[in-house]
Amino acid sequence: MALLVATTAAAADKEIATDDLQRSLRLDTYRILGDSGAGRGENIYFFKCWMCHNQYAKSAPLLKDLYQRKNLVGGASVNDDTVSAKIKEGGPGMPAFKHSLSDSDVADLQAYFHSGKCCADGENPPLNPAYRAETQKWPVQSGLTGGATGVVRIKSGDSPEGIAVQIVAPSGVRTTVYTNAAGKFEFPRMQAGSYTLRIATPVPFRPFRRDAVSIDGDTKLDDIVLERVANSDNLPASPELESQLSSAEILWNLPGTAEEKATLQKNCSGCHSWQQIFRSRYDEHGWSLIVDRMMHFSGTAIAVRNRAMSDPDPEYTLLVKWLSRIRGPNAQDAPLRVFPRPRGQATRVVVTEFELPRQLLMLHDAALDPQGNVWYTSHKTRYVGKMDPKTGIFTDYTLPMTPGVMPGSHHAKFDKNGIAWISENWAHQLNRLDPKTGDVKQVRIESKTPLNAPSFGNFTLDADGFVWDARANRIVKMDPDTGKVLKEWPLQANSSYDNTISYDGKFWGGSGPANWGNTVEMLEIETGKILNLNSGSHMMTAKRGGFDPSGNTWWGGADGALIELNAKEQRIDEHWPPIAPHPYTDFYEAMPDKNGEIWAGVLHGRQMLRYNPKTDHWVAYQMPEPLSYDRRTVIDTSTKPATVWYVDYNGYLVRVQPLE
């Protein structure tokens, strides 16, 4: 194809305050659906209003057709002025948003209400403007080297190692490589054409971007010259710079005691990124309502209190006081500091990011089907789908809506016939989806938990296609076509958060409960012998994981370790990164591959960790965005080295390809 003429370096390198391609900044400023108007209002509503004002909640009214009503709940007539005042000032059961939302934010919310599209019901999630893989067809590279090369230079003389250099294809697919100690970088060989060249999350340097850069084979790119934001490591406390920091970096920068920060980590360990907390400003009344809703109610959608207001809760009180101090209306932010960039082997990686067709999906799990397609599940919508990694094009499927129940899928597994089995956490259902026809069959799974509260998420399949789950103090083997329990075994804990079957099919493994538990278990299926181990007073919190080829289970620990149940020695081993990627490391899962290496995304950081237990060797690969919100890693060991996939909860699919 004809190559577009590249802009000159001088014109393309002009200073810009922010790079509009920085995904984390668009997330933090509620612009993933548009820069203003009803689209942006929907974005704001989803993050600021939906938790209480949804059709499944029991504590606040649904705001659909708000402007067709005569009066607000408090009695005031409905018009733009009264609605704006209510949003800003709040009420006895509603936080005041005047310190978190600007006048333009409120105007965009009102535009969404006026549009008649309220209220983010999960049935028709909005289209993603950044998804262009179908309209701008562009092959996705499969190799790791042989493409465009270049050099990063830093005016101040800082080391140029570990800079994330990214090119964006016309399809929207982003490919990132990292500079070596000399500042050199090399991309994989790609389709000849015109790309955008940029530095992904450049802090502590100024943004850098060149549009319409012509690349053909091993094109030598003009040098990239970076300038520091400040003359020292203390950076201005600006929202634009803070958006380039991971949740853990922000927490590290905030004032507070070790107890205050550990309490946040414990109680906010897996539902969303901490950026959603730290980018907000509320008075103490507002924070008390928000923390109460998050800590003392059951489930995501239904607002059913599971702890009496009169019950003393020291951790709740501590969090409210701390957040009111460090993110109150008058809190003054100190200068920011950033964690070091990757070095050495950690720079030997290619990271590719894929846009999805829709937004506000709240992605949960990734899965690989027998054809090599990568699947996603959506935690708050009826959508699931697959992507062809050769093209970046998605095929979406919809699961049938269950009346009165919030849509949302959790885990996905494929049986030997290529059929997808997908759990619905809120509807307590198992879905059988035939990818060839799109036909879906739903099976209700027995549960004592009310609908719209979480249940039946992390099932697994054995080689024969039977379903395994562990809740209500029992391990069960079920018929997937009927949901009927075929056999059960007692479980010492009230539940296991995850379920896994060994390679040889002889053992089931389970982790601790979804809350801060400290157990791991293993069942010898034929004999019924159960090994239950407990870490005692230390809350290791084993969450999700799997078996390694040696028959041991591995779990991500919310307290910062990779947890191994050593089957031969019958003990718990906690593997801590020798030099942690950052303080406040925590994991949602740890996934062994068929080679015996362990992979784990740092939940509130920006790293994908790779650990070799045989050599005790760790590598921390850094992601281009300040996020690695990974709830399920899937690993393709047919490539050498292995290829790692995950869906980031914040709305995109990631491929990690080490070079060695």
C-alpha cells in the first residue's frame, strides 16, 4: 500500500500538555466515551452514580426518566437547577459531589439524563470509539523483532533504560517495547504503513508523540529526545501526572500510617483499582457513606446491609478518618515521586494492547479456545466475546438476560469439543455457548445466596467436562447440562474462592474464601482424602490460581506473596519477590504454566511477574499503562517463550511476549 508522508520531527515533537492517547488519563477524566456531552455523562454515571442508582439496588431510586418526573424524592421540582444542586450538595444518604465533580461534569451528567439512555443497565454497553480493527483492517504482528528501530536520548543525562516506546497501528492496536541501557529499542516487523509513535506514560518526562510516522520493515526512526517535567525527582502534584502513576505509587505518595494504608489494602483488595478512590474528593459525611456502602453491604448490585450500623468497626472508622484527611475538600497534595523503570531482563519484552468493541464492560477473565482465539468475560454486562489475535477483530456474543437479575459473567472454560462454559456470578448460572452457532443454554446452579449477590463464579472443568465448585462447606462435582450434583466432599472452610484440577485429573485444589481467609486445600479425588492447611494468624489470603506440572497448587496472595501448597511436603510456602516491584504489592491470582513458571499480574500496580521456582528467579515486566488489573492470566506455552494474555479490568486486552 502507499505510505503516508510522515510529518517532520520538528512539527511532530511540539510540546503538548498531555497525550490524548494516554488511556489512564481518559479513564481518570471520564472521557473514554467522549470528551463531553451525554457520552461522557454515561461514563461519569457508571463510576459515580450506578453503584446506588441501578435497577437492582434497594436503597436509592433508579434515575431513568428523571426529567419526566414532577418532583425529586425530597420534594423539589425537577429541573436542571434542582438536579444540579442535589448532585453537588447530596443529602443524608447521598455524598456531596461538589468537590469531586465540576460544573462541566454535572452538565454532562444532565445531558445523559436528558438523552433518555439512562441507566447503564448492562444490556447494551456503549460502543468504544477507539475500536477500529473492523473498519481499519490491519494485520497484528506475530514476531518479536526485525521491525523499526530507534534511540531514546534524555537531555538531562538520566539513564534511558526502561523507557516504554509505543507505536499505534491504524487499527488502534498498540505495541510497546522497552529501551536497553543505551536507549536503543526494536519493534517487531509490522505491516508497512503509517503509525503513531509515542512514549507510553512518560512520567517523569514530558509527553512525546509523533503522528503519521512511516514504517516499512526495519525503518530507522529519528531519535526521540525526552525532557524532564522537573529538575528533581519531586514532580508537581498535578492530576495529569498522577494519572500516569499506578494505584500503589499513589498510595506510596500519600500521607498516612502503615496501619491506615494496610487497612485500605485489606478492605479494597479486589473490586476495582484504587485510582477510583484517590481521584475523588469528599467531606467526612461523604466518605462515611461510601466506605459504609463498600464494607457493610452484600454484593455489588443489591444494597442489603450485612452489618448493623450500631456494630463497632474500627477499620471502617480508621478508613473514613484517613480518607477525609488525605482526600477531603481542603487536602493539599504533596509533590509526586515515581517508582524506578524496568532494567535488564525486564526490558526484554513486547506488550500488545487490543481495544474491545464496547466499553464499561468491567472485564473479568480471559480464556483461550482450541483455535487460539482469546475470549473475555464481562463482570457487569451480558456480553462475552472472542478476538482473533491475527487481526484484533472481536466477535461478540450475548448471554440471555435473566429477569430481575444484573447481567455479568465471571469465568470461562472450554471443553474438549470446543464448547465454552461461562459462569454468571449474579444470576448463579452456568452457560453453555457453542461458538459455531452462538446458541446458549443456561443452567441454574443451586445457591443459598440471594440473586444479584455474588455466587458461583470460579468453577472449573475436568478432562471429562464435569463441573467442580466449592461453596456451602462442600466440594461438588456436577453435571454441566443439568447442574445436578453427582458427588460431594466436605470442605473445612465455608467456601473456596477458586477451583482447579491437576494435570493428571487425580486432585482438586482450592484456595481461601473470597474475603480475607488463610486456608488452602487439596482433595485426592479417588480416596476422598483432604489436605487442609492454614496459615494461622497471618492472613495470606490465597485467591485464584492453579496446579503446576509437579502437582502443587499456586495462588495469588492479596497480602503480597505467591502462595504454594507443596503437596509432597504438605506445607504452605509463601514466595515473596526478593525486591518487590513496589510496596503494597498484591495479587488476585497466580497462574503456573506447563513449563513450571508462575505468572501473576500485580493487582494495584503495573507489573506482570514471572517467577521460576526451580531457580528462584524473578522478572517484573512493566505494562505500558499504570495498570495491570489482571484477574485471570492465560498462558500459551506452544510459543517459546510462553505468551501471556489477560484482560485488564479497565477495558482492554493485553498480550505479553517475553523475548527470552
